[in-house]
Amino acid sequence: MSASRRPRRRFARLHSAWQSVFPRPRQPITWRSAWPAVAFLVLFAVVCVLLERGHVLMFARPWRLGFAVLGVWVWWMYAAGWSGLPRIRGAISCGLRLGLLAVLVMVLAEPRAVRTRDVLSVVYLMDVSDSIKSESADQSFRYITSAIEKKPGKDEAGLIVFGKTPAVELPPRQSFPFDNALNTQVDRGSTNVEQSLSLGAAMLPEDNQGRLVLLSDGVQTEGNLSRILDDLKSRGVAVDVLPIDYSYDHEVWLERLELPGAVKLGEKYEAAVILSAMSAGEGVLKLRENGELIGEAPIKYQEGKNRFTLPISLRNAGYYEYTATIETDRDQDSLAQNNTVLNYIFVEGAGKILLVTDPLGDERDWKKLEQAIKEGERAVQMIGADEFPRDAASLLPYDAVIFVNVAHDLFDAIQLHSLKEAVFNYGCGFLMVGGPNSFGPGGYHRTAVEEILPVSMDVTHKKVLPKGALAIILHTCEFPEGNTWAKRITKQAVKVLGAQDDVGVLIYGPGGEDWVFKLTPAGKYDELVPLINSAEPGDMPSFARTMQLGLDELKLNDASSKHMIIISDGDPQPPPPPLVADFIKNKISVSMVAIFPHGGNDISAMRGIATSTGGRYYFPQDPNQLPAIFIKESKTLKRSMVQLKRFTPEVGFVSPVLKGIDGLPELGGYVITTRKPHPAMVVLEGPQEEGEDEGSERDPILAIWQHGLGKTAAFTSDLSPSWGADWTRWGKYQAFVTQLLTEISRVRKEGHLRMSTYTSGGDGVIVIEDFHTEEAFLTVNARVTGPGQKVETLAFRQVGPRRYEAAFPLWGHGRYHVTAQGTGGERSDNVFGGFVVSYSPEYLRFRSNRTALADIAARTGGRVLSGDPEKDNVFATDRESRRSTRPVFDWFLMALAILLPLDVALRRVQLDWSTIKSWVGLDRRQTSTATMGTLLQRKEAVASELRSKREERPFQPPPAGAPPPRPTGKAAATPESPPQQAETPPTGEGGSDKPTSTTERLLALKRKRDEPK
């Protein structure tokens, strides 16, 4: 191919492609016929601009609006005559398709509806910490209510109260109900302005202009203001401040209590108290040892620091906690919270065993065990669960702690956490002995005790157990933070259940009675917690509907044990007797918890429901009792984990516990648990079930493992005459108990490290000295646990020969426990210690800080308010309308869904207007009333008539040379065969040639069109 032909070929291909998109017109096109395309493009551009400028719509991808030029192609296909439609229908179809294109292009440009609001939302932040006097707090509340009464009706106001943490009293709303007192309770022992500002900013609606009003003394004891102020400024949220001024002229406080670092039994020592005062005065200084008064003395103190001493004497080894208190006249002291300091001394001696029992339990559960411990020459101390220490250091005198058939609900979380810390940090041993109130049936699932034991209460992969189903009904709890309590106790109840048990929660919410979630396996705890947290229990009018919903679901459940718990203030109408009878019939027990009934409402109906269905009735006076109640109720579904059968345990892992012991007696029962992974060791195993493989894992009877510095053991049967009657009569019972306690008890050895601790400003300082005979460099690390169960790891630096030091910032008031370890060469020494921060720095602030408040206002663009609501009027500030956008794809998609069928219908559907007119009675022509049968008869008659005529006039061939007759029907005439008059059959009674039907008319028009011109 020559080079000259290549451009021609290329041009030909381009021309062909162009004509495939824009085919040749079937009819003439002039410039005037282009007005629809121009009008569409101009109108589309104008509409888009007006929508943007008018803040009605905005387009996230405006460049995609350029696809509107495709409207030129739509117009060309119409103007060139390729629509295949009559003129009017074609024009309508063209306009419809241009509209479709416009909507589709807007969808591609991602339209968003613009909303403009001129509403101001103001959130008041009210400081209620203890540094604020009660009269100042009342004055702040009156200021807020007065200011909100004068706000414009469309504006919104909300209220947050804060101390150590903030809490929402009311979210921003147009109507602000006024109460005489605050309903929200917060920890007032500290002040955290940062968290309060952060929560207030988060509550401001994005669609509204927002403003914060801070009423505070400007004193912050926790948090960092710099970060939140920069964030507020960047968001355009101004903070107005109203200073709460105060100044204490007379104040006395105790700074610390100093105790000797090393003591000997029987010798006398002194406790030193450091007292500070703003002015001279006098008072009485008292010293208590483990809660008992051991000394007091009248003192006179001077302005500034003062030091006083009181004598102490340690008679026995053990843990001693000392409390010093100063008592003065009220006019000499303003804050009582800083008048007490604490410290403690631990004098190491012979280790003891702490036996923890149920105060209301059967003494036979522990008598034989106590006797065996004493016969093993071990000191034992027995206490009830209600006396269990709440501080890990209090457990230092004990080598091991034993829980004997004592339920989880008899403890609180702080007590169990102290046990966990004593085991992990101090090396204390722990043994849980089985029984109906231990392990899973005792409610220890997902607790601190389960963490430290070598067995788990989750038995989902074990044998199939009868499962339980629990329905919880939450009526709004109208006491401070009532709904927060309801959610908390619900989560506690779900925790206790086994993974295979079902649980559901019902409330009376905004939409009436409904499930928060229906009966769901408790193993999905992590999925259920967000649902519980988002629940909004309301004021339920009647028990009937909610109980009926719960009953219907429980009846469908395949659980063998079914239970319902209802917490209420007694307001709802009682359920009808037939509904209660239905509960009894289906063996579904109902426990009722009456909490703070209004005005002493009659709660006999709640008691009656519980009694008649076999449930329990509770009337707690303190919300702190609620978790224990719900845990106790949840445990009713855990009894299936108790296996009452006689068996002989078999030896698993060879352990010193069984040294010299063989021929184990039978046991009468045990609690099903699951062995945790290595390093947990199963010393004794349970029976092999029928149908189980020889190598399958058996239930643990005795399991032991190392947890931190301590060892823990789980004996899932008991050591009492209940399940272990044969064991209590066994000759080696005492030897087994002694060797088991020896295995898990803390190993006491002489250490060479000494620890001293003290506080300096906002830091805790730890000093460790090495008294080993041989000097060597040590790598010293420590683990600090403190308030809120927070843990800090420290690395020490050497500050002198054999002296190491570390400091860390304090994060609250309370007890700090330190476990340090020094390693070097073949040495590894541990040492324990700690200190007490007796009160929050909140109680060392005696003047308000106006400077800090002014800085907050200046950095965020706010104002320092005067305290007069009329002059301040925060709602009259300069406003800026806020615009927000949201996607509106759905509306445009709906428009497409409507226009597309219209376009298809316009092109594909042919309407017979004469038929439509006849339907509505507008056709003036006489309509046929013949039925189908009549029409068929008429057809047969015409056909018969035609046949008879053909028979009378048989077909005669045309003479030679005559032209052939012109074909009719679909055969078209050609120029070579001139048209001839086609013979048509008669069309009516009179044989008229005029077409009468629509089909005949169309055929006639077709023949006329095909005739040559």
C-alpha cells in the first residue's frame, strides 16, 4: 500500500466511526433546529450554578457536570430523524432523555443537600468539685437557670457537671426543664477541666453554631488543657468563663505520716506527723492502728510547717496500717478532707494461711480443712468474705489464701483485685476449694479470680450441659445515674452466665416495649455490651406487655432452666393473673428487684409475682447492692455445672503434692471446669465419660500453675463431709492438705534489697538500696500498681553506690504498691513496698485561679463573664449561620427510577385513542356489541360465501400476453409491473370497499405508501 493511501484509510476509519456515533440525518437539519441542544446546555448550567449559589445543593465532584455535553448526541439522534417516532412524540422523547441525562450527570457529580441553620447551642460546664463551696455551686446553678430562661426559643442549651470526670446532666435542647437540684453524681475529689471541655465540644451539634460556658475556680488537678484549647480554637468553639472566686484565710492540713523503715518486735518507735497551717491554732492529734485509737495529744501549731510525734510499739509480726487525724475548731479549718493521712508498716514473721468462708455457710464446709491445716503445724486465720481485705498489702502476712465454697457476690471488685495483686506481685498462694458456690456456679466467670486460677469456667467444648435462658427487664431507675447502674448490673449478670446460656434484655423505650436484644448466647458478650450501653430504658406503664414479650421468647427457647429478672421502682401496673399463671405453668421463675419506689409505693405486687413464680424478691437500700443481686440471680442458671456422681480421681501430672500418697478415696461430686493451656498442670483428673475416647481430655479435679510470683490451685471437688466424706476419714487427708499448701505457699527467703518510698510534689519516688555482702551492679525494674488498677513499669538508675532510684507521676489518690526486682550475675532479689496518697491535690487548693480561666477565654476567643445574666447574655453574640451537607443520592435515584420507565413507555407503547375514548364513553361511533361467539359465526359465514362464489366462477388462466395481476398483501409493486387494482374480499354486508377496522385502515395506508409516485 502506498504512503498516500494510508492517511485516506485512516481518515476513512475515523469518518466511519464518526458516522456510527452521529449517523447521517434522514431529514434536513438547519441551525434553527439546534435550539433544543443549546437550550438544554444553558439551562443545565444555569440550574447547577443557581443550586450552588443558593446553597441548595453542592457537588462534591463538580467537574463531572461536564458530561452534560452528551446531550448534543441525544439531540442529534432526534433531529436527524433516528428516533423512529412521530414528530410530537419524538420531541417529547428527546426532552425526556435530556432530563434523564441531566439527573444522571448530577448523580455522577455526587450532589449533597445544603442545610443552613441560624441556631446557637450553648453547653454550660459547671464545676462541682470539693474545692468549690456549696454556696458557690448553688449560685452557679442559679446563674445558669436565669441565663437559659432568657434564651431565644430556637436556640439550645445543655448542662454538664464535672469533678474528676464530667457527666451530662442535660444534652443541648430547646426546652430546658428546671429542677431544684442536680441529679448527676460525679467524683468530686479532683478537677479535670480538659475532659469537661472535650465532652462539651463533642455534645455540640455540628449543624449549629456552638459555644461553651465554663463556671469554675480555674483549678485543675488532672488533665492537660493545652491540647483541648488548640482543638477548640481550630473548630471555632469559643469558651466563655465565669470565675468562681474564693479564698481560704484559715486552713490546716496534714502533709504526711512518717513511719520507721525497719523495726524489731517489742521495741518502741515514733510516728511523725507533718502538719501545715495558714495561721496559728490548736487542736487534737489522733493516731489509729488498724482502725483502733492508740494515742492522742492536744497540740498547738504555728503558721507554716509543724512536726509532731506519737509513740508506737509493734508486738507481733503482721501488717499495720496507721491513720493520723487533726481535729480543730471549724473556724480554723475549711476543708476536712485534708485532715487525715495514712501509712503502713509490714513486719515479716511466720507465714499464716487465710481461710475465707461464707459467713452464713455451713461450718462443716471448712472445719475438717481448718483442723488439717493446724495439724500440719501451720498458723491459720479464718475470716468471713465480708472481712476480706481491700488492699493487696494487707495480704502480705499470709503465705496462702483459701476460698472454701464462697460465692463471688459476697465480694466486691476491689477485694478480688487486691487478691490478684497479692498473688501476682507479692507471691501469695491461692487455693479455691469446690462446692455449689465455687467456680462457675459461684459466679466467678470472667472475674479477677478466674484470671489467676489454672482453670477456666468456660466449658463450651466440654460435654453437652443443660443450658439456661435469662430474660432481664429494665425499668428506668429514677435515682442519680440510675440507668447507668441498670446497664452496669446487666453486664455483670451476662458475665456470670456460661457461653452456652442464652440471655436477652427488654426495656420500655422511645418506641414502647421492645427487646434491646432477644435471647442470645452469653458467649457473644463483646457483641452484646454495645447494645446494652446504647439502651435507653423509659418509664414503663405496665409490666404486662414487657413480661408477655419475655414469656413468649422464653417459651420458644430450648433451655432446661428459664428465669426472668425485673428491676423497677414499682410504678408499673401489675400483670394480669392469667399471665402470672402462664409463667407458673411453663416453670419460668421471676425475681423482682424494687429500687427506690416513688413515695413508698405499694410494692406488694412485685413481692407477690416473685413468690408465686418461685423467684426471689429484693428491696435494696443502696444501689451498690445491685450487682451482687444480679450476679446471684444469674447463678441460678449455672447449677448444671455441678456433677453429683461418685468417682475415684486419677493421677495426671506427677507432683510433690502426691508424694507418699497412693490409693485415693472416692469423691461424691465436683464442678466442671476447663484446664487452661500450659503451664497449667492437672495433678488429679475426673472420671472418663461413657462414649469418650481413651485419649480425650478429662475434667480437672486438682490443677496448679504459676501466676506471676505466686502459685494458685483449683480443687474442683470439696474437702468436707459433703462430697469428700471418704477423704475426711482418709488417713492421709492431713498429709494431702499440708503438701498442697506447701506447694502453693509463698517461699520466704532473706532478701538483700531495702525499699523506701515518698512523694515529692506530683511524683512518687522509689529508692532501693542493696545490702548484699558482695557489691555488684544490678539491673533494677519495678512494677507499680495504683488507683484505678493502673499499672506502671519503671526502670531504675543508679544514683550512688548500691543505691537505685526511680520516679513516676502520680495519677490519683490511694494506695500505690511497688514490686521491684534486682538482677545481676546469678543474683535475683525481690522487694516489696509502697505508699499511700491520702487525699487528692484538690484539697490543697485554697484560692481560685482567675489567670487560668482568662487564658482559656483568650485562647479560644471567648469572654470573661461578669456573673450578671442580663449583661452577659451569651445568646446575643455575633452569629454565623452554619451550613451542613448530607448526601441526596436517594432522591436523584428515585427521579431516575421514575423517568426511565416513562421514556421506555413513550417509545414502545402505542395508544389507540379511539379505543380509550370508547372506554371512557367519548367515542361517538356506534360500537360493536358482538360477543366472541357472534364474531366467530360471522367469520364462518363470510368464508362459506367466498367458497361458493369460487365454485361458481372457477379460475380461468389469463390469455397469452396479458400482464399478470398485481400482487396484494405483503407483495410490493415494482416499476416493471405497473400497479393493478387488487381484488379484495367483501368487507361488509353490502360489499363496501371502504375499510372499517383499525387493521384494515393500517393495511390500506401501507399499500398507499408502497405505491410508486
